[in-house]
Amino acid sequence: MRRLAVALAFAAAMAGCGRQEFTEAEKRTIASMSLSALAPLPLDPTNRFADDPGAAALGATLFFDTGMSRDGNVACGTCHKIDRQFQDDLPRGVGVGETNRRTMPLAGVARDPFLFWDGRRDSLWSQALAPLENPLEHAGNRAAYVHYLKRRFGERYERIFRPLPDLTGVPANAGPFGTPAEQAAWAALSDTQRDGVNMAFADIGKAIAAFERALVHPPTRFDRFADALAKGAAPAGDAALSEEEQAGLRLFIGRANCSTCHTGPRFTDNHFHNTGVPPVAGLPADRGRIAVVEEVLADPFNCFGKLRDGGEEACGELRFMQKSAPELVRAYKTPSLRGVADRAPFMHAGQFATLEKVLDHYVGAPASVEGETEIHPVALSERERGALVAFLKTLSE
């Protein structure tokens, strides 16, 4: 009987823990993570076509057009699949060849100050251009894209943007990257010819960016729960979270330290962190953010470049970005966790197959192969890890 009494008392205590009320501070934190707290999408003064419906429609056409590649088989939508959160479920993206990084989802991407896992582009429209010339992705060259634009969409482009440049004397294939012949053809062009091609090429990026600005996160059970909690109402129905899910949420914003980086309505701080994620055997060395600082500064399509619309007052992120620091070594962007349960594998090169494996990594906090990891071991029981996974699933439902 004594054993039974102890067991009943323990069960009652555990049940009480499950029904533990959130503190006022926790409620404020939870409310700040709801999509309801997300500020309106800011204007992009570097792209005067960012909110032009015609530009967005052309951008959508270009996004799904396999003609925008060297072999005619790859579009932006090849890796950014419309029914998979605009990602592809692969450890590394596959275009003309297999890339070295995981395809990132695109919902909310217009809010990111720097793009790609390492932040090597500083605007959504400049980001859209990089894969077009990457030999493992679209593998094309900018003269070919501008010729294609004129041939297929010339009248449509000119109604939205401006007259196309005179392409007389511009060879079918020329660009600063690509084959030696294409690079030589680019070098042989006059400054006026190169400027004309670059302008139209930049407009391709601006059109695609206008389309991507419309890609947003849908509300989930977590948002309905957070909104009800903020109103002082008892979450019910599809706004309710189970005791396990609430326990996971409490860990997420508390002892597990997840919300240190995965914060705000998009569950990301938009910064770069070394969290000791191991490299993938057989892939080229990848040093993360530190390796691309000079690249983003040298990009002719960056905010300081002459193809930016508007004034330099829009370039604060680029002007004041961190350029050299030990913490940038093997640092990668904090991805949004919205929809995360439905897009395994995880990390910048698909290192972990399941959310459970991700948690194992953060619990153990192994040393980084280079630089210093920012994470420290945290003691979480199997039940607590299960609760965290249960909570993360509420960001997908």
C-alpha cells in the first residue's frame, strides 16, 4: 500500500508538471514568436520592381522555366519545389550537377539581410542571379540569359522594365564565369556592351525576387496556441497543444536554449553561428561565413553596385557587416524552423537525417573541426527530447 501511495503521489506530481502554467515572461516570449507578431514586409529600395505585379508574374515564369539553364533541364523550381516548401528533401541540391549544400526553403526569404547558408549575397535579387551562373546549378552565362530573355520575353520585359540593350555583336555565350571561351568572349566586349548585359541580367534577378517576396509562412497550430494564450483565452480545438508539446515549448524557450538563435516569428535571428556541425566526407572544405566575406563585398550586384536602385542609405547591412572575426569560421545562417519537421535531412549539407539526430548533436555539443562552437552540452532526458520534437512538429501543422 505504501508503494502504491508513493506511485500515486509521483503520478499526481507529474500530471501537475504537465499542467504547469506559463509565466507572464514566458507568455510574452511565446507571443513574440507568433506570426501575428511579424512586422509588415519592408520595402526593398534596391529593387524598384520588388512589388510590381508584372515583374512578379514575369519572375514566376522565369522561376519555373527550364530554359534558364545551360542544358535546358534546370529551373529554380527544380530544387525549390512548390509542394515541398520550395526545397527538395535532398541532402544536397541537384541541378546540372550535385551541389555541396542543402537547398533552403524560400518562405519569408525576402526578410533575410544576407542570402545562402553563408550569406554570400546581400539582397534577394542578387541571390537569384548566383545559381544561374553556378556550374553545379544552372551552369549558364549572363549573355546567354539576356539573349534568351530577349527572344522569349522581350516585349513583356520592356513593358515592365525598360528597353533591352542592343545585343548586336554580343556573342550567344559570354560571361565572367563559365568556360575559358565564354570568359574570353566577355573580356572582349566593350564596357557599354557589358553594362547593357549586366543591367538586363540584374533585372532577371529583380523579377524573380518580386515573385519570391510573395512566398510566406502559413500559420500553424503553434500560432493559434500563442495567439489564444496572448489573449488570455484557454487554447482549445486546433489551438490547443498537448502537455508534451507544451513541455517542449517550455524547454525550447528555456533550458534547452533553442530560442537563443531560433527567435521571433520566423524562428531565426538571421545571423551566422558555428554550432560544431561536422563536415561531410568527400565534399570540398567548407569554412562557412568567413570564406565569403570578400565575395559579398566584391559582388557587382551588391548594394554598393551601380545596378542597385535607390540610394546608398539602403546599404546599412552591407556597410556594417562583420568582416573578420574568429566566430565566423564554419558559421552558417540560422535557418527558420517553420515547417522544419517536414523537410529532413537537416543542416547545411544534410548531415542529420532526423530531428532526433539534430537534438543528439546539440545535447552532446561536440567540438568544431575548425573554430569554436557556440553551443555547450545540455542535459536532456529522452522524454524531454521527445517533447522538443513534439513541439517542433506544431510548427508544421
